[in-house]
Amino acid sequence: MTDVIDDGGIASDIRARIGEAVRAKLDRNPMVSRIDAPGLEIYGRHNFLDAEECAALRAMIDSDAQPSTLFSGSANSDYRTSHSCNLNPRDVLVSRVSDRICALTGLPPDHGETLQGQRYALGQEYKAHCDFFPVTANYWPAMMKTGGQRSWTAMIYLSPVETGGETHFPHCEFMVPPVEGMILIWNNMKPDGAPNPLSLHAARPVEKGIKYVVTKWFRERRWTT
């Protein structure tokens, strides 16, 4: 894994303020629970989406999913074996879900990337990775121009999984099993705004069933394509 190097005090200050605001909003919400993970800010809320919404989003993923790709071509071909697609932001349901994520977190809608759907069939996985961008990566200059660092991640489970498919945070030594309709939200930064290596996570292989999720990443500034 690429070493974590921060990209400057000004950017860190911006991300620290973002983190403080989101943390305060989530901590005030009685429907949101903070997961006990020293060194990582991570929250969950059950029943964020209902069964009908989850089914509709699964159908969208099934209609458009292609083999998932990576920012870097350096990883082995078996590093991320799921199928994924960007969902149409003009679709009424997709727009509504994105708006609800923004309302829950307080993050600006124009900082959010397009909602991405992912499907994991039997044996498929996404090995340990961080959602923040290593500033030593060759794609970092392009990310700086399109909104900068990924600050927070919001992921919604769209299906139960009979066995496997947990979201594993190895440095924090815990796993979250998929629960249909549940949203998981975590800060990719430390409280001081520097990238947090403890946010390393993996999608464990599906052992029985099919796993569907949608993920929305938020940048430190307005996201542009």
C-alpha cells in the first residue's frame, strides 16, 4: 500500500472543519449510532432505505453493471472482482437517495460524487484499500483538479447476504455484516484532516448469496468531472 503523505496544512484544515461539522451532526441524530472503533469515526443507521427502494436500486445495478475498475493499474486483476456502475443522477430515486445522504451528513451535494452501485456474486470481493487518494499516486494531480481528497464515505447495503460479504476494517479489528437498508458512514480523515490509515477496509468474499451496495464519496471541495 502506498505510504500516506498529507498534502498541506490548508487542505488539512478544510478537511478537519468538514469532519467536525459532520461529526457534530451525526452525533446529534438519535437514529444514528457511532460504532466503537478507536481511531476511526464510523457511524451506522438501520432502515435508511426501505425494501422497495433497495429492490429498485438492485435492478438498476443489474441493468448496467460492468467489471469494476481501479484508479491504479498496479493491483492484481483479482484485487477487485465485483461489478459496478455509476447510477443516473437524474433518476428520481437516485437523486432522492443522494439528497437524503447529504441531509443526514450535512455534506454539500456538489461535493458528492455520482452514486455508484456495486454487485458481488459468489466469491467476489474487494481487497483491503482506502478510499482516500495517496498523494504520491500518479492520478493525484487529476484528483486535485476535480475536487481534491475524498473526505467521507457513505455506503448503503441493498441486500442481505447469507454468508460472507462483510465490510472488514482490519486495523480496527471489526467487521460489519450486510443488512438491507442500512447505511454505513465513515471519515477517511483523522480529526486533524490528515488521511487516516485506519480507514483501510475490504469487502470480504461472498460465500453464499449476492451482495449489492451503493456508495457515495464526498470530496473536500466541489466535485467536477
